Amino acid sequence: DTSVWAQNEALINQRLQAEGLTGVTAKVIGDGAYLDGTVKTKLDRDRAATIAVMAAPVKVRTNLIRVEPGVFGF
């Protein structure tokens, strides 16, 4: 049911924003979450995947989040 997919997608995206990962978005299809965007560290990339599975009953199928540290790694 696509309405459940949309609900789970909204839950994940709201949680990502609340956790300060404003450059990351999730797309949900079935029980799969597909993550995209940019973060500053690998830890944030991993944290985004963890947040997704905790926010909704999904599995991260694809994590396309890119790590783009700022100048001098900050």
C-alpha cells in the first residue's frame, strides 16, 4: 500500500531532519528505504542509516549518501 510507504518515508525524513541531517532524504518503496544526500562524516552516513531503520519498519536497501567534508576536513 503506497500510503504506508509515504507514511514511513515522512517518518524517516522528519527524524533525519530532527537529528540535524538536513542534507539527507529517504525514499521508501515497500519495505525498503533508499537514502541519498550529503553529510560531513562517515559517522553521519552510518547514523542516517540507523535512524532510518529505527524510525520506520524498513530495511536500508541503498545508501547513496556522499561524505563531503568541509575545508580542512571540517
